[in-house]
Amino acid sequence: MLFNSLQFLIFFLVVTLIFFRLRTQRSRIMLLLVASCYFYMSFVYQYILILAFTTIVDYIAGILIEKSEGRKRKAWLIASIIANVGVLVFYKYFNFLVDNINDTLHLFDSSREIPYLNIILPIGLSFHTFQAMSYTIEVYWRKQKAEYHFPTYALYVMFYPQLVAGPIERPQNILPQLQQYKGYDINNIREGISRMLWGYFKKVVIADRLALAVDHIFANSEQTSWVGLCVGGILYSFQIYCDFSGYSDIGIGAARVMNIKLMENFKQPYLAPNITSFWSRWHISLSSWFRDYVYIPLGGNRKGETKRKRNIFVVFLLSGFWHGANWTFGIWGFLHGVLATFLPGKKVAPSKLKFGRNAINILATFCVVALLWIFFRAENIGHAWQYITGIFTLQDGSYNIGINITELWFSFFVIGVMLWREYKLPEHKINSRSKYIVYVSGMIAVLYFFGVFEENQFIYFQF
Amino acid sequence: MLKKTVIYALIIFGIGVLYISTSRDVMWRISQERNETDAWWGAHDVNHLGDMVNLAYLDDIKQFHSSRDYAFHKPEYNGSSNVNLYMNGDSYTFKIPDTAFAGVNRYEYVWIYSKHIKYNLDTTKKNILILENAERYVRIFFGGLDLFKIVYDSAKGPHQASIAKFPKVYYASFPFPDSIGAFFNPNINQNIEYNLFNYNFLNGIRIAKASFNYKVFNRASGNVQISEDGKQLFLKETIDSKRQESSYSPVSDEELTNIINNLNTIYDHYRAEGFDELYLAMIPNPVTIINPEGYNQLIPRLQNDPRLKIKLIDIYSTYQNADTVLYRPGDSHWYNSGMQLWIKEVNKMLVKWNDTTEVN
């Protein structure tokens, strides 16, 4: 059930209205749990079993960790991590590993081949696995108490607004909100709905429109001129941002309607003046996950410069492969690691950013990030290399970019509107009732008339 | 009180829409009613403007036709009726009645994508099975996963061994009863759209949006491509050379061999089940006939391959030489003229089966 589907809109309406009519928190939790199961099962219903498996394992592990001491405690944590990572590796990386082993065997002229498994990656596996691991690790560190009420714990993992593409939540943020309902709040409902509409705008008006051009350019990169390739790179940067942050906006807004506050996942990343700032603004829930559970446990910056650099590399490599079982993601992560190590720059909070003073840095950071996105989007390393050399060798070729010039300018216009609004009006609160009604009806009209409805999935679903 | 009533009404409405849009039976009944009525609640245009017009909503290519444009004549044949005809077909053939076929004692139509296919053979007659499939699905259907379902569901005894070679998707082997799948209709979004927004009186809004996109951005909405002369719509999937459904995406020798092997397996399987003969009927994509330049030659390569055991209803050659318009401009299906040529080919085969004991 995609967020940009009619099924989701009806589902959301029904679940939210029933949610507000229920009187006890336990019944609300049961409702959201059943709804989340239905939501997840509507993708591939059989895969609920995998989610149930990791949920039960982590629920039991959390309790056992809390009740144990010393080595036993650690053993339960390791068992939980093995179960989670095991499922992730099997479904996401098994064929990738086999592929690489087979390639290596071929190098030695071996005719032997390990057979591939015909498996489909369960949707959102990397997201809910990381969220589940976050819980057992926090319980192990004694920063979080184990949750004994199974439906509440299960809902922490499966809460539908963030189940399949994040934000990857932390138990300290979500569990207390699930345990204690804060009540009906009209301001939250309004804010949530306007946030959802903004997410839809980014997804169907911008991202899916840009996809028309991006798909064409990447599919025909050998025949496209270097100008077209540059346009493709720039458009893809905005496509992936609007697609992913749009999803987060819809999810955060949907939760907000029910008075549940999810963590922010993006803070104007393309206005970052350096790569460190970019990573403090892009997919924040994942970056902070790696920081808290990988970088700091490895020693962070406490054990000297060499180890700090090593730790950064490890984090970025893992982050790259987290996105997918393909060397393109690995290279993308590695190159970001190089930049973050050697050209880090200081973290600048969006509220303290002086746009005019940092314009050149912002532009340079965007260009580098956009260039690296090519690895992210390309089919394989050869394709990425061909694309990038096409740009730098000023490749001759077609100027056909899959959309006409009017639509290209229109795309830049809506991108400009989006950047301006997020820079100037980052909040989604509209206090005046009449303004709110105008905003909502205006947005619905804009979505219908300018939206591109081609049944496009969200890019981050594949992770 | 009013607020409460509205809330409960919305809940019931929402659940009702989800239920109706999930249920295949209910949707079928509703569409039968709504597609044929001119009333405000009808969806008459869906049935009469063509399936691609309803994806694209382009006023310029709108061409009204009635489902009665299909004329089904009784064939001029007075011989015996010794053939039982089984049609395993898709949307091209599902409206054709048994009366259109020559010398048929019994006619059974089975939707080609049905999961459970059971044929009740009458051994006192000749049992003929036609596998009819639109060209755009031939490679997917006979080259891959779906084949597994067909053979698996009707396989018996010794043929079980041949199943193993078909790829299986792992999720399918989880122990879930089929009935759970009924809760998750893959077409639910199209169904919701149909139930909520597909009304004759709302088409003006769709047309306005489609015209805007076409005139300003020069593209059709939906999965539709406008031909260069602007007079014909094609399904994008049949043009996009990166897709298997396309008439222009290359077919390797290896893929062709795989399709032929699978077809041969199907052939052996159904012959062993008691069918006297099997025929394959591939209906060419409209773009295959209208814009043949760059065609991947899927149909002729399959039809001319000596390894293929299954017999053929060759409509491709007939269409190539036809001097009439075969396909509707705003629909992925054929005109009556295209259908009549196909029925004629089938009837030639049926007459042979009735008149002779052996057919080559």
C-alpha cells in the first residue's frame, strides 16, 4: 500500500477515525497494530511472517537482556543481532555474495557456480530491522526498559507511518508515546494533514515528474549529450530528495494527526555548505543510527585521528551497502567517506545558515553530492563510469531528455518553490482556519492537476 | 451528535469502499451494471471509449464505439460437430460466444491467468485446446513464473517431474492459505478509483487535465504513448524497448529456446491429459502491425521454429497482408474486422478437425 495510493487515503481515514473513537490506550494500540499488519501485508502478505519472526525474537531478547547480567546479557544481545542481521543478509545480500563468489571462481577459470536463490526482498526490511536492533541495543545499554506488553512492542516495530521507509525510530521516542496517549488535538491534526499534503506535493508533483526525465536519461546515457547528462544528474538529486523526504513528510504527518511525534528525517540538505552538514541534514534517522550504534562504539573520535578516519570509513561503507547489495552503493558510500574524512567542514544548523555568505559552498557541496548520486542511480559501476565520463568528456549526443522544454522549466520552477518554502517556512502550522481551508483545497487542486500519477513506488522502498 | 454521525458514516463508507474494491465478485457485478448505463452513476465511457482512451483521456483521440460493434455471425458450416473447443484466453477472446465457432459441440472458455484450471474432457469428441495470448505477454507468460502456476495446478503424476525446472519465488512457499490472498487484491487501487471517481459526469475534469498535459507538456498521461501522427494510442509497454512486453525489445536465442521448451512442456502435458491437439494463438501488438520497423520478430521467429511442437493459429501473416484497419485507435484491442479474421482462421482449423480424422 503506497502512500500515494487511493487505498492508503481510505485506509488512513478509516483507521484515524476509529482511533479517535476508541476509549482505552490498549484498544488504540491493538487497532494500530492490526492496521499496520494489513498495511504491510498489502505489499506481499506472506512476508508478515518474517516481520513477525524478528519482532518476536527481539521482544523476547529485550526481556531476557533486562533480566540477565554479565555474559548472559551480552549473549542475548548477540543472539538478537544475529537473528536480525541474519534475515537481512539472507534476503538482501545472499545473491550479491553468490554473484561475487561466482565472479571470483570465473577468474580462476572454474566452471563451478553456486546457484542463486530466487527471492524477493521484503519491503522496508532494512528499516524495520535497524529499528528493532535499536531497541535491544538500548535495553542492553540500560537506556531503555524492556517492553513487556507485546502489542506495544510489536507496534513500535510495525507502526505503519514509518514501517517501510522510516524514519528509523528510537524506543525512547516512540514507546512512551504509544504507552501514553496525549489526546485529541485539532492543531496536530491540521499540522499533520498539511505536512502530508506537502509530502504528496514533493512526491507526485516534483519527484514523479522528474522521474520521467531521469529514467529516460539514465536509460539512454550513451546517446545523450553531456548537457543532458548534467541535467539528469541534477534532476535525480531533486527526485531522490523529494521522493524520500516526501515519504517522510507523509509518514510524519500521518503520525502527527494521531498526536504521535516522529523524529525529523531531513533538514534542507541541499542548503548544506559542506559534506558534514549535508550528512547532519540527510536521512538523519539513519545517520544518527550509524553514529550511535557503530561510530561511537568503535571509538568515535576518542582514539586518535587514524582511528577516527577508519571509523568514518566504516560507517560510510556500511551506510552505502545498507542501501543495497550492489557495488555502486558501496562506491557511493566510500566516496562520501573520503569526502567526510578529508573535506569535512563544520556542521552548520539550518537556522544559523547565512545563505548569501555560503552560496558558493552550498553550490559546490550540491554539485559534489549530485555527482555522487550518479553511482546511486546507475545500474552498475560501468554505467556510472560511462555516465560520469560522458559529462567530463563533453559527450556529443541527443538533447532528448524525455520531457519537453516547457516541462523542464516547469520542473525547475516547482523545485524552486519547494526549496524556497522549506527555507522560509519550515513549519507546517497554519493557525487561521480560513487560511487552512484555502491551503488544503488549493493543494488538493494542485496535486490533481499537476501531479504525475504513474504508479511510481518510492525509491527508498527497495532498501 | 451530528459530528458523531458524520464520523461513523465516514468509517462505514471507508470500510465499504475498501471491501467492495477488494472483492472480485462484487466488482464484477458492479462493473456489469455501471459499464452499460448512461445514468449519472454509470461508467459507460469506460466500456465504450477504449481502454487506452481511459488511460489517457485525450479528447482528440476519443472515438466512441459500442460493445455491439463486435458482430458475431454464425459460421457457414453445416457439417458435424465433433469438436469440443477449450479456449485458454485473455481479453481478446473472452467476449466471443460459442456460436461464432464452426462445428463445436461444446465450448469452454478459461481466463488464461486463472490460478486453477480444470478441464473436463469428453473422450467421445475431439478435444482441442487453444492457448490465446496477446503478444505483449507471451515472453512473460511462457518464459517465466506464470507458467509454473499453470502446469503446477493441473499437473498430475508423471508430469510432476517437469515442474521442478520452473523458477519458484520463495515467498510463495510460505504456508498461507489462498483465502488470505483474497484480502489483498492487487487491483484495489484501480477498483477504488473506479468506484469513487469513474463516473460519466466526472470525465470532463479528467479530460481537462489530460488536454493540459498533452498541449503544454506534449505527453499523454498514464501508460500510453501517442503515435507520431497523433492518431493512434499505443500502450507504452509495447513500445519501450527495455520492457519484455515491447515489440522492439530484442529477443535472444536463449530466451526463444526457453519459451519454446516451456511451450513444448505445456504441449506434452496437455496431450498426456487427453487433448487431441493444442494450438497457440498470439495476437500481435497493434504496434507490431502498424509500425513494423524495428520489430523484434518474436511471433515469426516462434512460429517458424521447427522445435516448436504446439500447432499455430497464424494471425500474424494474415494481419500483415490485410488491407483493413485491424485495431482501434484508442484501445489496445482489435476492431471487429481484426477479430473476424482471427475467428476465420480458428474456424478453418475446426472444420478440418470435423471433416478429417488427421490434421497436420
